[in-house]
Amino acid sequence: MAQDEAVIGCTGVLLIGTRGTAGPGEVQVRVRGGTETFLAWSAEPLATGTPVLVIGSRGTRQVDVIAWTDPLDALNGEAGSAG
């Protein structure tokens, strides 16, 4: 299956938490001028509501994600400290 290159590097929020290698969750991603929903796979379990970054596409509306904290949020005072 061909990868969906447009979604790689996009951010989103988990609608259904992932279970790591035990199974996928569901993520809503901002892409192509709107939002789309994909099955989301991660190396470790991630909770519902976790902001994520799409790091890969498996084709057929499935993506690989990691937890994500936008570093620009620290500039707006939305995060504790920017490390």
C-alpha cells in the first residue's frame, strides 16, 4: 500500500488511546486544510487526548505516532519550562 506522505509530520490528538504493540488507537490529524481520522499505532501505550506527531504512514489510513509537545507553546507561556 502506498504511504500517505502528506500526513507525515502533521500533529493531532488521540481520540482513542493506543495500546502500544497490543493494538492501535484513533487519531484526528490536521492535514490538507482540514481534519482527518486515522488508525494510530505507537511503540508504547498513549492515553486518549494525548497530542501526537505523525512519524510514518502505513497506508490504508494507518499512521505511526509519538507523543508530542509543541515547543512553541513554551513561548506563549502554555508550558511549564522549555528545558
